[in-house]
Amino acid sequence: MGLRIGTQLGPYEILSAIGAGGMGEVYRARDTRLNRDVALKILPEIFAADPDRMARFEREARVLAALNHPHIAAIYGLEESGSTRALVMELLEGPTLADRIAVGVIPLDEALPIAKQIAEALEYAHDRGVIHRDLKPSNIKVTADGDVRVLDFGLAKALQDEPMAADPRDSPTLSMAATMPGVILGTAAYMSPEQAKGKPVDRRADIWAFGAVLFEMLTGKQAFAGDDITDILAAVVRAEPEWQALPSAIPAQIRTLLKRCLQKDKTLRLQAAGDARIEIQEALTAPPTAEPVTVHRKTRERVAWPAAAGVLTLIAIASTIGFVVRTPKPPQPMHLSAEIGADASLDTTSNGASALLSPDGTRLALVAIGSDQKPRIYVRSLDQLQATALSGTEGAGDPFFSPDGQWIGFFAEGKLKKISVQGGAAVTLCDAPFDMGGSWGDDGTIVFTPNIAALSKISSAGGTPQTLTTLDKQVGEVTHRWPQVLPGGKAVLFTSSTGVAGASFEDAEIVVYSMTSGQRKTVQRGGFYARYLPSRHIVYMHEGTLFAVPFDLKRLEVTGQPAPILEGMVANSGTGGAQFSFSDTGNLVYVAGGGGSQNVSIDWMDREGKFTPLRETPGNYLNPALSPEGKRLALEIFDGKRGDIWVYEWERDTLTRLTFGGEANVFPVWTPDGQRIVYSSQEKGGEYSLWWIRADGAGDAQRLAESKNNQFVGSWRPDGKVLAFFQLNPGTNFDIMTLPIEGNEKSGWRPGESKPFVNSAFNEAEPAFSPDGRWLAYASNQSGSFEVYVRPFPSGDGKWQISTGGGLFSKWSRNGKELFYRTKDSKIMMVTYTASGDSFRADKPQLWSPGQFTDRGANLNFDLHPDGKRFAVLKAPGTEQAAAVNKVSFIFNFFDELRRKVPLSGK
């Protein structure tokens, strides 16, 4: 189609044509409301006429419109007039980077600042789950003063089935169904090998395209060229760029960066745009060298680390690696990825790290889930290809090595245990119902978090644990977790939080505690999962990035400013844990992924796994609960400081806050009549107790029950006379409790005395009443991992296990035939059942939907609509079908890089 000059499209008057491509025609237009010029991208008619594709595009565009960065072209909105659909964008004057390259090779001092700005744009978008997918010089604007704007961010995913351009060097987006197997997405000359093969892509596809763009700036040639698209794609998959075309004056650091960006194996490729930004910044600020730099290309490089044989094995597993070093510098950090060596998938949903290096760096301990769906510990020597499962570690989580590397401490079945790395019987040391990390000191003392509160210590030989730290209730401290006994055994490093346990640890504090004086001090604010390294640094996670800060072990204080070191590793700011580990020899292992933002949307998910927006506006939402009539949604919203209960009415698109008191308000549950919401609230320095409030916001909140122990809401019996909840009790861990309630709104309510319903030595939690009130489902870890069980109510006589391979958060259908639950990896399972008298019969669990939504740690992330046909789920932007995690990433000689990037004070 073509729009005539002067045509009016809504409030926009067409002024002139700018260009056309696979993503549509672009016009300069005048916004008559705001008196500014904009760019209108007119979507192809075949696309705009497809309601499903248009709805998908609108959802993507809303995500893209939320990007706000000085080097990303802004999206203002969508406009519709008749059959014409247009994307309203910021109008950017001046040439594209493609125009600039056509003039000639860009000098290094001009090219590097441009590349740095592109990397900053990619880094910002990737941190928010947005991948460009079509980065190329024609999608990059460069003003006369060198200011960069990246165009069309994420539109390659939003648009589909576009026609191909005649020029193979700048072909349009070749897409049919973004990011699905068998689909080619991107521009041929800048496609990553995985894109060219039609495989799913992630941020590393943008890293490849960035490398191709930088290569072209510095050489004036495309990194991969050919006479037609087939030739170009073949070059991308098989050929190497003409490295000799790079000017000799280019620093070796930039040569290395280019080669890391253009690694064909994405597991060996540079993993994060932030790393590229740092390398370019260092090249820009490095002093000029007096002598030319000699560059050596090798397929095998001798590097200094103790476990050389193990590393060579890993290299063989990953691939043959060629890389560049500058002489006579110290050994450079070496990045590689390797399979775990077991027919299992890493348990990355666990609280802490699922892959750990032994202190001497020769052995890897893994928490992985096998075919029986139970996590257990696997041990692998780095000079061996296969990992060995340790019998007796079923249900294990959060392992940690002894200082000599011969024992592994871990948590399972509500206990702290240890086992030899050679195998044998696991030894139980003590109770630990709600573990959040442990550390084994040089003197044989183990410091650990037995529950959600403070730290305890125990001898590695066993005995009675002793309380080590005390929560500071003056500031509302709620948890100490992820301890590390520092060298010498005199102090402990740990994460402290005053926020809601399970909500976010981005504002947590890193604290050091002296075991000799009993004194403590905060060493860093705004971070979690801190670890001291022999390089004399503390590293910690913040907003999806690993930071480092110099640390004086004698004075127990930081001696410099923190700096970002590494992006792209899995972290969980809901539990304060992260997926990385170091050896004393200077090597790092981590699970590659994302992290950072806790914002999600709320979607409907049906049985086919299709998602439909319920509330697209992103937020830090937790614990959704649908009202009995199915027209309102109660949920917790965490604002970075506290959590409160809100009610969302989607037909009116209104969000109403209900709670204003307390330090934190969590786990909303509707009363059966939909008039009230009960929740758990924590007062400053206190425990969580049960409260309720009218759902329309009228009146004040009222306390239902009070205890010295934490209480969390579960479920109402359908008659509204009994509330089931779970409580952390000394000696019996989490127990299922019931609270009778009499009265009505007119005469007033009279809570009775709570009493236990299930209180074994194991953890029992998340009670849920059946539609007829005769059965109570709950989760228990009595088998070593959490499974769903059902008991008759109120007798409790009899017990039936419902789930197999793990289960949490039971949801009953109103039809009286189906019971749903969630797996550990956020899949929904369904069990059909029949109940007669005191007998309950459940069929084999079946996967109800293939849909993958976002894990929220210990918080609820879904609820069943009363119609029993759909779920309200929490879903982060870009959430896709999760693949089994069977690889880990290594960086060898990491301490050398750390000292270079974060120098010690006075060094």
C-alpha cells in the first residue's frame, strides 16, 4: 500500500515517505495534538488484517514501549484508522550506520564510542527481557555529534511472515513464528548461526550481531557475505570472517572481543552485552602502548590452573577453542560451557546454587533432577566425563563442601545432613525445616540457616545446634541467610533483609558477624548472596549482575567501591540465592541465564498453553487469588520496600489497595462469600499473624489469630466457618492448623482457638479445602521432596499421596472431579479423583497444560478460575518454554580478571 502526502491517519498528518522494508512502510508525520514530528511505521495489510497476529503485536509493542533509554528509539503508541495499523515512533534525523559505513571505514576512535553506545542499549533491553533479533547497521542511527539510537527493538519478534527483499545483504526479517524451532529470524548477514539454523534465540544472538556490526565498522566489509541469501547463511554457519582485514592498529583487547562475539557455539560466545561495554570502555581509557602488540592465535593455550587435566576434558566436551592473548600478560580468563555429565537436569529452582566447585577446583557437586523427578546430589571429578549420583541424597538442596573437599553438607527432609564425596550413608546432623544456606568452617563448625529467621551453628560431627545471630527487631529484620564462614573461622558473612521474606532481596544488606566478639557490621547495602574470595574481594548479586568490592579480612570492612563484573547468571532475588560458586584456585562456575527484574504481567493460561492478557501493566506481583465469583483478583504487590494486598477488577481495569498497616502483608485468600480477604501480616520486629479486611476496603483490618510463631494463610472451608493455615512450630516445623470462626457481619465475628490438624516432624504447608469441605489437600516433604497429599476433614484419618515427582499449591475444581497442583518448574498437573465415604481414589497425574509461566520462589504464581477452564498466572516478559538445564559455564583464571577490573586499595 502507499499513503498519499497530506493523508490524515488519526491525529497524524502524513508529510513524506521515509522508506520501506520487510517490517512495513515508514513515513514522516505531524502529530497535530502535540505539535511534533513522528515516524509512522505502517504495518503490512496482510499482517494488520490478522486479528491473532495483531493482538500479539500489540502485546509486544506495549513491552517495547516501556523501554526508556537514551540510545533506544522510543515507541509512542499504536494508531488505527480503518484497515490501516501504524506504530508511532520517535523521529530520528540523520544517516544510519549503514550510510556511514558506505562512506568508508570508520576510524577506531570514532567506531568504539559508537559500539559502546550500542552495547549500552543492548544491555538495558536484555536486562528487561527484550531481545532485538534484527540488529544491523541500517537499524542504527548516528547523529553528527556521534549520538547513537538503535531502531526497531524487538519488532522482529512482533512481526511475522514478511516478504524478502531483493538485496541479500540487507534482507528483511525472515520470520514465520518468532523464536519457535524451525524458524529463521533476523537479517541474513547479521544472523547468528542458531538463527540461520532456525533454532530458538536468546540475547546471545544480539551479541553475535553486535560483533558483526563492529567488524563491519572497523573493516568496511560485512563479516559474512555472499552472492545470495543461501551463500550468506552458509558463511554464517561455516566460515570465519576475514580477520586479517582488521587494521593492525586495533588493540588486541578489541580483537579478542570480536572473536568472542562471533563464536559460532553460543555457549562459548560472549554472554552479556555489559561485558562488551566494559571491554570497550577499558580500550577507550587504556594508555597508548609504546610498542606494537603481538597477537598469537592458538587452538590450545597453556594456562595456569591446578586442575589442568580436568579443564582439557571440559574443553573437549565443549568444543575445540581458539582464542587470543596478549603477551606478556598473565593468563587470561577462559570461558567455556560443559554438560554436567548426568542424565538429569540441574535443579535451578532450588533456593541456592545447584552447581558448586570444590575448594581445590578439581570436583563439581551438582543438584540435579533425574527421571524420577527427585533432586539428588551428583559428584563429578573434572578429569572424568560422567557424574555419579550419591545414594541417600534424594530431595537434597543447597549443598556446600567441607574445607578439605571430602564431605558435602546439604539439606533434605527438613534436616541438615552430610555425606562423603565418595558415597556411603548420609549422616543427619540436626533439624533444619526451612533451609537457606550453610557453610563449613575450618574448625569443623557448620553455620546454617535452619528456618527463615537467624543463623545457628553446629559441629560437623553432630550434636545440638546453637543460635548464633539474633534478628534486630528494632529495624524490622526478618531473616539472616546464605552464610559463609570466613577464612580463619572467626567471622561469618551473610545476607540480612528487613523486607518480606520471599519478595525481593535487591534492598538487602550484606553483614559480617564476629564469632569472637558477637559484634556485627553492615559492609554493603543493596545486594545479596555475598561470597568472600581469596582475591580479597567480596562478590554479590544485585539486579541480575555480579558485583565485586575489595574487602579487608583483618578489619572486616570494604576498602573500595563496588563495580559490576559479570551478567547473565541465574539469581533469585525472591530467596536471595544465586547460581554461582568459586574454587579457592580462582575458577568460577555458574548457570547462565537471566535475572534482575521481578516485574511480571498477569495472564490467563488455557489448557493448550495459550496466554491471554489479564493485566499487562508489569509489576512485582505475588500470590494471585481469584474471587469466588471470578471477577476480581486479590494479589500482593511488592514496591521494593514492603508488600501490600490489592484487589484488581479487570472489567473496570481498577486496582484498589486494601492494606496500609504492618511491615508486610502477604498471601491473600478470599472468604467463600467474597466479602472479606484474610492475609498474613507482619508487625515491626514481630512474626506473621492472621488478619482480615473487607474486600471493598471499608472498615479497618482486624486480627484473627496471634502467635509467637509465623502463621500463613491457606484456605477456607466452603461454609466459611473454618480457616486452614500453616504455622511454624518449634519441634514439629510447619504444621497445618485450623481456626474455627462463628458469627456474621451484623453481630460480629468470634474467632475460636486454633488447633493442629497435621503436625508431624516434617513440613506440612499450603492447605486447601475441597469444594464440599470433606477433604483437605496439602504439601508435605515427608518423602524427601514436597508432594501433595489428601486427608479427610475433620477426622484426618487416612492419607493419600496425590502427586508424583513433586507437587505444591493444590487447587480444587468446583466440579468435584479434578485436583490441580504445580510442579517445581511451574507446570500445572491435573488429577481426576473419586471420593466415597472416607475413601479417596486419585488417578495418575497428567500434565494439564504445556504453558510455562514465571517461578516466584516460595510464593504462589497461579490460581484457578471458578469455571475450572483457565488459570490466572504470573508471567515475565519473554517467558518461553523452559528447556532442561544440563550445562554449566566456567571462567578459569577469574581472579586475575577480578583484580584487574576491581583493583585492591593501594595496589
